[in-house]
Amino acid sequence: MTGKPLITVRDLSVHFSIGGALLGQKNIVRAVNKVSLDITAGTFFGLVGESGSGKTTLGRALLKAVPISEGHVEYSDNGVHYDLNAMSARDLKEYRKRCQLIFQDPYAALSPRMTVRDIIAEPLEVMKLTNSREETDERVRAIATKCRLNLEHLRRYPHAFSGGQRQRISIARALVCNPRFLVADECVAALDVSIQADILNLLKSFQEEMGLTFLFISHDLSVVAHTCDRVAVMYLGQLVEVAETEKLFFSTRHPYTKALLSAIPLLDPDAKHKTIKLEGEIPSPTNPPSGCKFHTRCAFARDKCRAKEPALVVKGENHFVACHFADELMDENGQAGSA
Amino acid sequence: MSRPLISVQNLTVRFRTDEGLVTAVDGASFELRDGEILGLVGESGSGKSVTAKSLMQLNAGNTSYGPESRIILRDDETGGEIDVLSLKKARDMKVIRGGSISMIFQEPMASFAPAITIGDQMVEQLLLHTSMTKRQASEFSIEMLQRVGISDASQRFAQYAFELSGGMRQRAMIAMALSTRPKLLIADEPTTALDVTIQAQVIDLMKDLVAEFGMAILFITHDLGVIAQTADRVAVMYLGEIVETGPVRQVIRAPAHPYTKGLLHALPRLDDLDATLTPVAGDIPSPLERPSGCVFHTRCPEIIAGRCEANLPEIASLGAGHDVACFAVSSPEETTA
């Protein structure tokens, strides 16, 4: 990938403290731990992982919606530059015009007491982006048309709409202030396959027509495979593998990514499915394992994995893997494409 | 061929609501045999869960069943059969609920009582439905927990639902549902709330249990991939009607109904990353405004003008148990190619 990064993340950590100081013990949840990545302008960047892996927290940290504990997040677009660590309240307001979030559940994300027009217009009014009501209405109508909403529906309330239509309203609201960067957090997880295909096509068309950049968070690997240009796999707050989509799915390096891919139920009933069984479940982030975080469930774990944490290093063109034995595992599996 | 375990004939379910009579299921018929896994797929609102709940009469009080609807359960004890819909009193339904049929739900956290231990809930139903003593019931429950792959079963037995992880809770739910030795297990989206790695574990477990206990499973899901990996036969529902049913290989490799084809084209596939996803055109109609004729004609790409809007397609057999209700594929010659 040769394009310029829109978002640059370096050693980002987000820690939450839980439990009372009253009991004299304080637990720290390392939701995101020393993550570094670049999101190239105009691309769809996928982020996958099991629940509890820190995907959502990472997405929110990029919007400065959760406090950043350590590390840097920078945004740069055609001379406009923001450093999320050193940002005034005024800068943050400007930043929010450029970066927006699309939520998972279109039933919870829309206020039942506002009309569709008011819902879509709200960001414009709050950020004072328009000068008159006419101008606001015009922009609302323009974006509603782009999101294939019926203009006659603007006067109705959200309860009158199906899940797919609501998600389009939610997308229209995120896009109305002409942002450059969108975080789509599981935005198709609650939808049926047919509607899911419709929404994915819509988002892809915005990427192509308006040059938008997306961070696409999902637990569904087949959806990510179809939409994203580059994919990062997250486990217990850390990135374990980052690569172009084709590479990630067909020359997989990390044992966790392999296990995830092999667990996808394939449509072919006779597919020789070598499911790599993952024992147990994702450990608690309050008490993560020593060394490589994945060693408790990894079939290839050795002493070194328990003792030393692997760094995310380059293995092949633009392909990053955090595994001590990535080279050996590659050899054992030949093409390694278990999907 | 032996008698089917359960036979659903012409099931029609309507709900009386303030907006009028809503038809949730319209003339659905299917059969399930011992040891068979039948997958029931469809979009939300297609009537999958209502169909399943009808088998145990678990639908709400405003439900009315069609006069021609029959659900016939084979009764192995008397050699006769039970007409499920004719049972009116809760006491009579013991032969089904906790007897021949058990059900597991999507969200196991909502299905367990939060303030009673897992063990007490398992023991309670065994005391109600079997002649076990309390001690036998406890021992048997722990054995069942071990059987579904829960480690430290006796410790888990004494814990509450919130102390267990999502995958563990679903395993405990399955253990509880199977401990009364049902002949039919209804699984309503049992893996939807789980991560793929845990989903794979639960699917393997359910297949093992069918092999061991020999019960039949009605597996409800919206995920065709899950169906392909678990079910023997599949029934596709759209707006309360079963539009296509057949052996899972047949339906997925050679779908006959335009709706089934549409669902498969909308699904992202890993073997072809560059394929464009094609959504089924239009939106699913409101159940209050069910289309006339074939219910799918408003969105169908293969519509035959003048025919599909007016008439209801009959269910036609394509051979080998593959049935479809569509005018565009009525003659078997066209599809054998």
C-alpha cells in the first residue's frame, strides 16, 4: 500500500481501572495494549477479533471518545493535522466534524422522539455547520437521497422503519457533516444477510465516490473479507496479525488467525473442514497470561511463548505478525490457506 | 419407512393485535424423524421462532391456530399419537414440555434464573419430570454437565449463571435441556450470540449429542453456513411460508426457489472474495400487508406477470425430497439439467 496514512497510531494503550480503592486493590483492564497501525487514506481497514478483544475500545480511542492512556494517535489529511494527545476543546470539535461513528444497533441509536429529518439534521445544528434552516434541509435531503432514503419518509419517526432502513438513517446522520473518516462498529451485525449486503454495498460506494476512509470493526470474517482492503486481527488488546485482505486470508501466518478462519462455518456441506480447535475461551484482560497472550489456547505454544512476548514484526510485504514461530508454522502448513 | 417423530401439517398461526390479525405462519408443513437435524432458515420476521414455539404451545395468549392445523407427535409409550394443538391444560402438556420436547434459546443469560444456581435449576426440572430422588438428580446433573464438556462440573453446578462465560452458559443450557432425555430438541439460534470459535465448539457438541442420544433437532438460524455444517435437511421460510425444503446439499448447491437463490447471492463467501454481494431487491413487506398470490412476488426477479400476483403456488416435488413452492420452477425437467 503506497497511499498516505490518514490515521497513524503508535503504541496506543487504553487502560481502565476497575474495583474500589476501598478494598486496597485496584485492577487494571488493559483493553488496548501498545497498538501501532496506519490507516491509509481512502481505504477500508478491517478490525476483527472475538468479543472482549478490545476492538470497540480501539475504534473509540481513534475518535478520542475514550481517554488515551499511553501512546499517540495522529490524523493528517491534506495539511490538516491533529494530534489527539494535545488537543484543545476547540480542536476536538473540529476533529469531530471530520471523524464520525456508525453504531451497531440501529434500534438503539436513533431517538424515538425525533423525526428522521431532525435526527439527520442534528449534527449540522450542533456543530453549527449551516446558516439557515433551508440550507440544513437541503443538506439533509441530499444525504438522504445518497443513502437511498425516501424523502417522504423524513417526516416520520424511526419506529416506522425496518432494521435496514434505520441503519441507512444512522449512516446518513454520520455522513451529513461530510466527514473524512468513519468508524463502523459492527454496523451490519444486527442485520439479515440480504440487508447486510445492501448496507455493505452502500458503504463501499461511499468509499469509491467520496474517497472516505473506514475503520470497519466486525467479528464476522467473511464480511470483512469481502469489504476490507487491509485487515488487523486483535486478541486481548493487541494486534496479532495485520496484512492485505488476500494475504491475511490465504497466506495466514498467526495461529490465532488460522484458528479463527477454520472456525467459520462454510457453505459447502462436504468441505473438508479441519477446524483447529481452540480450547476454552479468551482469558480475562484484568489478568492476561504472561509472554504471548495467546499461548494458553495455542496448539503450537512452547516455553519461549510463555516467557517472552512476541513483537509485531514484518514477515513479507506489508504483512505483520506477532508470533515467535511464524516462519516455522508457515513451512508446516504449506500454503496455509485453511479457508 | 418408520413413522415420523413429529409431523406438522398446514400450520397457520395468527396473532390478534391492536392493528388487526397478523398472520405469522401460513400453511407450513414439515416432518422430523428420529436422529434428524432439520434446519429452519429465514430472515427476521419470517416466522421461524413462532413455528418452533407452536410445537410446545409456547406462543402468547393472543394466538389463534388455523382450524386445519395439526401437530402430531408420535407417542412411543402408548404406540399412539398426541395432537399437540388439542392440549389445552398446562397439566396435559407435561408430555411435551419437559417430556418429549426441550428447547434452547439464543441468549442463555436470559434463560437461566439469575438468583438460583445452575445446579438447583437442573435438579428442579428433573424432580418435576422424572422419578429421581434429589441426590440422584444432583449426580445425574453433574454427569450431564461433564458430558457437554464443562470442566470442574461439580463446582459449576453450585455457581450462578453470571459466573459462567457465554459459551459455558450455552453448554449448561444444552445439558439441562437434554437431561430429561427429550426426543426432539428445538434450538432457536443457539450459536448466534457466540464468537465463531465458541460457535464451532457448540456445533460439534450438538452433532456428537445427536449421534449419542439419537434425538431429532429442529435447528433455527439465519446463518446458512451454520445450516450447511449441521443440518441434514433444510426448510427456507419467507413471510410465514415454507418456500423450499430439501436435503441440505441439494438446496445449497442447486437452490430452486428465487428467494433461496437470493439469500445465497447475498452471502459473503470466502472462496470468492471479489464476488459482488447482491441483496434481494426491496424490503420485506409488513406482516399486516401480506402480498396476494405468492408472498415473494413483490421482490422476485423471476416473476411471471399475471400469474404470481394472483395465485398461490402449490408445493411441487423436484424429487429426492426436494420440494419448492414456485411457478417459475414447477416442472422437474427444467431443474434436472
